[in-house]
Amino acid sequence: MAVVNFSVPEKVKRMFNAAFSDRNKSAVIAELMVRAVEEHKARLMREKAIDRLLARRGTKRAVKSTDIRAARRELRA
């Protein structure tokens, strides 16, 4: 198992220790690190998806709102 050292403000350390007094702190930190990595990956995927949508937006013709409403009515029928 690897050892990781982080410096945090004393207030954060006290809050962490109080919140997780009954748990293995190394396990909590490991869980939080995994969650942070997963959230980072998800954020990158969202950014890429948005970039792809924005890139396609410039290549597609605009659709009139009346055409959109007509299509919705047609699909609901």
C-alpha cells in the first residue's frame, strides 16, 4: 500500500476527524480520492460531449420553432 502525505488547514483536519471519528481514516481518504477521480473523468466526458455538440451546431441548419412545434404535434398524434 502506498503512503500519501497532504497538508491541510488545521480546521479541516479537526472537522474531518470529528466527522469520521468512528471510521478508518485511511479508508475514508481512499474512498474520497476514488470518488474525486470518477467525478473528474465524468466532468471530462461531459466537456467533450458539449464540445462535440457545439461543433455540430455550426454545421447544421437552423430549425424554425414552428417546424419544431409541428413535429411535436405529429409525434403526439
